[in-house]
Amino acid sequence: MTALQLWWLDIQDTFYRCFIEDNRWRYLVKGLGNTLLITFFALLLGVVLGVVVAIIRTSYDKNRSDMQPGIGRGLLGLGNALCQIYLTVIRGTPVVVQLLLGVFVILVSLGNDVTIACIVFGINSGAYVAEIIRSGIMSIDNGQFEAGRSLGFNYIQTMWYIIIPQAFKNVLPALANEFIVLLKETSVVGYAGVIDLTKGGEIIRGRTFEAFLPLLAVAAIYLAMVVFFTWLVGKLERRLRSSER
């Protein structure tokens, strides 16, 4: 028997022990489900937080010079200060530390680690989404605000019906890319005991003492998802460009 045949038999045996024996492939399937679940709900929460923070910050930047001193300007200034603190803290600390604080300290009373991971990653993503959306709002010409006012809209109505839809269209590809980044960032939830895709591979490695095939399978699944979502983002960008013609 040649060396190549021996190597192939060894690969087959390793594959059987890593994925077939005791149905260990289920760790990857369960982990993949948790990874997609955390990514999806974290992005939803991140978009909601990002929109709120972006509106507060852009409203303060655009209106502070025209507002008269009073409670309205004071509340808007306070909101802007809180948003800046939020952005500084979240973007200035590692997501792993935020996750561990959420699971073992701040949100420990929730008891469900997957739910906590969704909240923590949502709060983390919201800081980056806020800057993406803020850049989209700031890119809208001031004439759009004036057009809204001429139609009888107040500031909030102008933002909601005119500015935000245009800003979302401008930043949608960037938001889609944030989804891809978030998908890969969730690979650290295993530190908090959540069985995600990476943790599923680690469990198989711990049971079989084989590292190559489990980690290769994890990497291949992540790569396949990233390639697929990147293709969707590219298709979305082409659709948006064609709609502008």
C-alpha cells in the first residue's frame, strides 16, 4: 500500500471520528444555527440603536447653532453627549470584554447566554451602524431639508419621510458589509459558553483530539457564508446603481 493510500485511509478514519461517530456533525449544525441567530438579531438591534444615535448626533450638529438657549437645546446637547460616550466606550473596548461583562456581570440575570450575546453584539454593532448612518444623513444635501419644510413637514417628519429613506439607500451596501463583519465577530461567543460554529468545532476537537478537520470545516463554512453574502452585497450594489439611472 502506497503512502498516498495510507494518507487517504487516515483522512477517512479521521473524518469518521470527527463527524460521523456519535453524530458529532450536530455540534456544527447547532453552532451554525446559533451563529446566524445571534448575527441576525444583533444586526436588527444594531440598526435600531444606530438610527437613534445617528439622528440625535446629526440633529445636534445641524441645529445647535440655530437653536435658542433653553430646555430643548439642553436635552439635545445631553443626548448628543450620551451618544458620544456610548460610541467612545463601545468602539474603544474589545467586543470579547463586552461579551464577558454582559454574560457574567451586567446581564447575568437573564440566564440565556444566546439572548445575552444578541444584546451585547447588537449594542456593539449599533456603535458602528450609527456612524455609517450618520455619514449617510450628512451626505444628503441641505436642500432636501428645505424641501421638506416647504411641504409643511416639521423637522422630525422631514427626517423620517425624506432624509432617512435616502440615507438608507446610500449606506445600504455598507450596512450589508457590517452584517458580514458581525457574522465573523460572533466567533468569540464561545468564550462565554455559547455553542456557536467555532465552539462546535472546538467541542469536536476536544472529543477526538483531532484539530485539522474540525477547524477546516469551521473555516470552510464561514468562508462559504461570507462568499455568499458578499455576492448578495455585490448584487445589491448593482441594483442600487441601476435604479439611479
